Amino acid sequence: MTLPLAYWVHNLSPFLVQFSDTVGIRYYGLAYLAGFAAGWYLLNSYGRKGLTALNHERIADLMTALVIGVLVGGRLGYFLFYQPSELVRDPFIILRVWEGGMASHGGFIGVALALAWCARGFRMPWVHLSDLVSSVAPAGIFFGRIANFINGELWGRPTRVPWAVIFPESARPGTPTILIEPRHPSQLYAAALEGLLLLGLTQWLLWKTPWLRQKPGRITGVFLLAYAVVRSITELYREPDAGLILGLTRGTFYSIFLVLGGLALLLLPSKPLPTLTPAEPTKS
């Protein structure tokens, strides 16, 4: 059955500036820079408003740890959770970052480890740092999902909704465009729900409730639960990119563990934060 070209055909380049077939300035890399820049700005604004005792130097240390945690955790998580056979076949594939491949759930694990390391070094409660980071993480998720759309990856399931998009990469090479099924732009759904919606929710909890100081860990718990819910919703429209587990897509299945972590943080007793004094800058 042929389809009239009533849908937009995705033709965006993954490069802002391209030097060769594989080398250039990619939007995906810029998305990570934008996400970390947003995190830097928000964390510093919390410090200026007295919401945290983190000073400028500590925030720089925290951001460095988060960058490493996100990149290493996201990269390892992608192959361990989605492409383990590829990692076994070619272990060096993990170093070829220009070929893409990041997993948000792996990034969460990397961030959790980075926060544990910083909490120990800063002598601050882990739950306080996790609440701060949970309130800025959706900004990075938003930019990442926009980059997914620009790259034409992680496309959605076939549909006939008016806003559907034809992703040429979703079909076999050489398939005429008129024969390619239009699909949900699930990357944009994720950008709206996992990114903008959760950013608004966590910012409201941080600024408009006493949870940050009085019930540390609750903001993180809500974030984990909310992310699991909206991720499961977006998975309904996203074409599975790996085999199902117990009849669930990988994204939905791995979100179960986020639900467990979120419930633990919400249900376990929490103590108000002690009076936090700004850390003194390290003397060189």
C-alpha cells in the first residue's frame, strides 16, 4: 500500500558543522553541553538563594563528577542493558562514542555513584545532593531528547496522526519514501514529559515546599517515581529498540527499579537537614 506524502520527512543533519563523514560538531554533543550548563546555572542559583551550602568551588567539583557519571554510566548502561552481545563481540565499541549509544537508566546509576563520592568528600548528606541534582536533571533529559529527534533515532511506532513523521532510517536502505510508514515523534513526547514536565515539577517542589530542608530525599523520590511513570507512557509510543523483558520494553522494565528506589525514599523516615555551613574554598 502506498501512502501520500502528507507527512514531514525527517531530513535533519546530526551535525551543526561537519568536517568529514564522522567528524564534526554534533547536536548530540551540544545537547550534553546545554544540559550541564543548565545544571551549573541552577545549582549556582540555589547557592545564591541560600538553598544549599554548596559554594562555587564545590559546585564545580560536583559538576565534574556528574559529567563523568553521566557519560560513563550512560555509555556502559547502553551496552549492558540494550546491546550486551555487541559489547562481548567488540569490547572497543564502547570507546567509539561518535557512533552513538547512551542509556538514561545507566546515567542514573552513574549519577548516584558520583553523588555518593561527592557526599563523602563534601561531608554533606547524600540525599541533599540528590535532591539538588534531581531538580536539574530534567533539563539535561530535555536537551538529550531533542538531540535524539534531530538525529532521527529512537523513533516511535507507526501511526497516522497528523503530526506523524517519516523517518527514512526506520526502513531498509533504498526503500522509496512513499513506502515508509509514518511514525510517532516519540522523542518529542519524551522531551515534553521526561524533560519539561519533570523540570517544572521538581522546581516547584524545591522552591515552593519545605522538602529540601525538612524532608531530604523526598524530591528525589518523587523525581524517580515520576520519571518511571512518564517513561512508561512514552514507551507506549516508541518503537522497541531491543528485545522485550517479561513482555515489557527495556525502558519500562528498568523503570521498575526506579519505582522501588523512589518509594524507598518517600516511605523511609527522613530527618531535617542539620545547619549547613558553606564549605571553605580549598587553599592551594
